[in-house]
Amino acid sequence: MNNIPTVMIIFGGSGDLAHRKIYPALFNLYRSGLIHDNFAVIGTARRPWSHEYLRGQVADAVHETYGEVDETDLEAFASHFYYQSHDVTNVEHYVTLKKLAQELDERYSCQGNRIFYMAMAPSFFGTIAEHIADQKLTGSGFNRLVVEKPFGTSLETAEVLNKQINGSFDEEQVFRIDHYLGKEMVQNILPLRLSNPMIKSIWNKDCIKNIQVTLAERLGVEARGGYYDASGAMRDMVQNHIFQIITLLAMPEPASLADTDIHAAKEALLDSLEIPDEAEVAAGFVRGQYGGTETTFAYTSEPNVDPESKTETFVAGRVKFDQGPLAGVPIYFRTGKEMKEKRTRIDIVLKDMAGIYGETGENSITIEVDPASEICLTINGKTIQGGGLRRERLAYKFSPEEQAQVPDGYERLIHDVFVNDSTNFTKWKELKRYWEFVDAVEDAWQKQNESGQKPLTYAPYKMGPAESKQIFANPTDHWIY
Ligand code: BG6
């Protein structure tokens, strides 16, 4: 892999995301040669750290993720890190930051290339973007901006942020991270659909009865009550991760694998996304909040959560497109905190076409994303004795050795930023459509709240409220997981 010269500036350099994900990912990219001699990283944040202290933190982060590593390598890697204490609202600090970036650019021959990484509280993204433009922090080579989620809290706020960003970055320079797009089995959706004639030929509205996407989490909101209470499952998980998965499942075949063609196919699909009205939200969506047990808090008793909160920690709903291979096919989703287990799973349920065998078990294709990486076909076969049918699962599984080789999603996505591949990032037009959908649901819920309706309370560590089975568009649909 080529050594790509760059000065990277990380806003939020003392934060948890940088420590857990970004520094270890950069170390692996360094070991593989993608960044080597000609790079420098500036970590910026409020805390008064020194360069040495940051380097120690980087080394700790690498050890925590990978255990023992080659210490000479690690020391050489960490020597490329610099720290600049920074108040994001103070103009002077951007001037100092610019100077440091220029100095490091010369020292490491970075050819004016810059990657700006926003890895801090989203309320500062807009301010930082404006200062980058006003103080002309961009370099004379390539300039790329990486933005973490959430990108806005509604279409309106997302539009404001986008405008602020567009002051110094064009759309093709913006890399909006959705870490689900870095996951192995999410990246496997298009190859599964499009490289197998057997699957490609049934991927249409005549053969597929419905699709079910489940992103279940075992944990509650933990220390993030403050953030979560202003967000909820719909904004936290559906607006981004669930919609990106659904888009990959329902988009038409792109003209090629080029990132521009992939995004064009996604946009064509999303133009036909049906935005739900109040009646559709009432019929097709269920929201819930986890209750407590003797040993665990109910959501409304969690730290930093309003005891009267109507924020949902669970949502089940349905999505439909008018165009594309699955036009009119119901796509159901659900996600929640404190569910039975941590599991991300996609079920594609086929129509019953068994003919002379009468009613049979449904054929389905299951993509297990987390914690296992697996694709599984459920089919009917003959019982050994007697004339009946039995169900069989045919699985394509990763061996433990293969599973161990799967890179972390962040490493993949950061690599893609370096090589300027935007395939697995969210483009503005996609994001805009997702927000239109989410805003419509949130508005309908707001009206429900005003008329005294609340999210349902569900027992923790199960599959959410039993009422989630009421969202089905067809009487024979049911959750298969
Ligand atoms: C994040 C959400 O985007 O995704 C969290 O903000 C959630 O609330 C997390 O826990 C889930 O990610 P993963 O990769 O653990 O499924």
C-alpha cells in the first residue's frame, strides 16, 4: 500500500472515540504502510495535554486494543502525534492550529494534504466547520472532512450543519461516518445479492414476501442518558444504521462498483421512499421504553434522563419503496436497548410457492451481522421417515481464524478516507431523505404525546413490547426471529 502524505487534525483528540477506535485504526494503517513517514496527527481538545502525554495515550490505546505489539514500531508511530489544546469557539486557537499544521506539513513533507476529523460533541461541528473556512485551515493539496454521527437532529438542523460545512468543503470532500457501513456482513449485502444468480433471480417483489431488520442491544443507555434522552432509538439507530442497511437491500443494481454509481443507485431508490403520514405511523410503528427489574433501572430512572421522558428506547416500524426490485415489499425493522441479546440480523422471507406440497415452512435468507458473521438459507427437505417436510439451515460461516482477520469497521472506513473512496459513507442526498422519514415519524409521535399517548413499557431482556407484532402490513407476516 502506498504511503499517503497527510496532516490529520482530530477535533476531540482526548475523547473516547479517538482512544478506542481512531488511534488503534491509524496504528494498523501505519503497520500496513498506508501512512508511514509522511504523516502527522494533531489531536486537539480542551484538556491541557502535552505532545508527550498524547503520545502516551496513543500507545495505551494501541495496547488496549491489540495487546502486545512491536514497541519500536509503536514508538515510531506515536512520535508523529502532536497535541494542541483548543477551545473550538476561540479564533486565536485556529490560527495557532493552522501554524502547527503548516510546520508539520513541511517537517513531514505532507504536500498540503489535510484530513479534518470531527470526533467530538456534535453541537460543535458547525462552529468548527465555519472556523476552518474563516481561518483558511485547508491545505494546498487534498482536503477531506470526516464527520461522526449524529449529523443534525432533524432535517432542519442537518441542513444548517451541511451549509456550514459547505463553506469550506464540497460534498465529495465530506465523509459522513456510519460505522455500520464498515461492518463485514453489511459490506457483504451487495455481493450476496448481485454475484449469485441463485439469489439475484429471486431478489424481487414476486419472490420476496417481506424483509426484517433487527438491531437488538442487550445494554441500556448506560452513561449516555443525557444524549440519548434528546435522541431516542429512531434518531440514534434508524436514521442512520437501519436506513443504510435497508438501502443496500432494496437499491437497484448499480451501473458499476464505482462509488458514484453506488450512490446514484441509492439515490434513485430513496427518491421513491414513502414518507409515512400520521395514520401510517399509528398503524405501522410501535415505540417502547424499558422498564426496571429488582436489579436494573427503568429507562426513566436512569441518570440524566427526564423521569417524565417520552423518548423511545425501542422502535419497530415499516418502510416501503415505490421503485426498485422490492417496490411495494414491506421492510420491517426493530431496534432497542435492553433487548434479549446483542444481535444484528437481517431476514429475507420468501413467498410460499411450494405448490403440490401445500403449505410449507417459509424459505428465508438470514444475514447475521453481529456478533456472528454468517449467511444462512432456511429451506425445506424431506423427513427421513414419513412423508413430511423438515426445515434445514444451510450456513456460510466464518471460521474463527477468518473472523479474527476481519478488520474493525473504523479501520476500514478511515482507510477509505485516505484512498478517497466514499462508497461506504453517507451522502447528503441520502441523509436528507432519511431525515424526512424520521421527522415525519417524530412529528406524528409528538402529536400522539400531546393527546396523552406514551411509549409502551417493555420488560427488559426480551424482544421489546409484544405489540411490535402489530406493525405487519399483511396478516401472514410475523417476526421470524
Ligand atoms: C451507535 C449508537 O451509533 O451504535 C449506540 O449511538 C449504539 O447507541 C451503537 O449502541 C451500536 O453499535 P454496534 O456496532 O455496537 O452495534
